[in-house]
Amino acid sequence: MVLVAHGSRDPRAAEAIRGLARAVSVARPGQPVLASWLDHTEPDPTTVLRELAAAGHSRAILVPLLLTAAYHRRVDIPTAVEAAQRSGLTIRVDITDVLGPVGDEVDPALLAALRHRLAEADPGRFDALVLAAAGTRDPAARASVGRVARALGAVLDMPTRVSYASAAPPAVDVAVQRLRAAGAQRVAVAAYFLAPGLFHDAVTTAARAAGAIAVSAPLTTAPDLVNLILHRLSQPPHALVEHEVDGSR
């Protein structure tokens, strides 16, 4: 199993992903679980696939550690697999769905992970929520973040809004202020981030300055996130995107 993360210049992010890989490995004893990154941190998924093939493995499953099916899932990960193919290796590669919504479905394990992190933040009673995401220019990806916000708001039975750290409005402080202006007395922020880094730091600072009572930690090693990864692995084969990395082609 190869976990594929986005990557960050912040070393805390890579360490968090390594911790997640260890947690998944404990949950799947006997199956190698390797971490890889698309940018900033090594190894990249192409290198990991080469190493697996050299070690005699005939199949690998790539799990995109992504919360939306945006450019990195549609382009970067298949490109990494194709790069391994061009290097002349023979190994079958299956790519699971991302951890975020698949179609209209928001996995209950993702909602459970978000709620778990909120409980850890100890906001006490709150009457409105902002789901703070990294941000993307992809309208379909933003729509999937909106689905998560609606599903989380329905579970918690409270108004829930989306905010973005980059690429799209509104920013988290604006979202918090709008909820407070609409009458919310205690607004919490659920961090829709996989790992710590500058975006999460900035969201935390801005949200608290705007009057948020709590900001949750990134999802990373929340037990429910491990369960979500295992669920992606258990989906029927037709749900996987298959690539034959075969140098004989």
C-alpha cells in the first residue's frame, strides 16, 4: 500500500503523514504501508513503485491522501504511475478514491474524524460551525467541500459554512464574522486539513481573531481517518482506477 500525500515545505506535515502510515500499518499487519509525496518531500510515488517492483512485488495500491478529487488526483497521481511505466517496470497499480466525497457520498468515517477532532479541541457548547479547507480553483472540488459542510452541519444540527485558506473566498475570519452577525454566539472551526502546516496555522490565527471559540487540529492520525483509508481499500475492484505499469508495452 502506498499512501500519496500532497507534500509541504513544513516538516510537520511530512512527519504527520509518516505517523498516519504507521497507524495504517498497525491496522493492516503483514502488509507494507509506505508514504510518498507529490511535492516537497521524498520519496515520490514513482520512486516507491520502482522500489516495490525491484523488491519483487507484483501489485501496489495507491491511496491518495487528498480531501478533494482535484488536479492532484486527476493529473499528478496518474502521471506518477505513467512515469513508472516509462521506466520499464512491470507491476499492477490500483488507485483508490480520494478520502473526500465520492460523488454525492460523504463517508461517515470522514464525518466521524472531523467530529473527533472538534471534541478534542474542547469547544464546549457551540451553535455554528465553519469548515475550513485549504482551497482550490476547481469548482467541482469546492462543491465537494460544500457537501462535507452540509453533511457535518446536518449531523450536528447547526448552521455550517465553508471557508478557504487560499484560491477561493470566503476566508475563515469572514465566515466566522458572518455567522456571528447572523446571531451565532459561539462559532467553532473544523479544520478540513490532513496535516499541520502554514495554512492551518493561518486559519487558527485568523479564526481566533474573528472570535471563534475553538479550531480543531488537522485530521492526520484520527482513528476514524485510518478507518476511512481501510474502507477505501475494501471497496469493490470496479471502484478502483487500474493502471498496468508494464514495460513490455
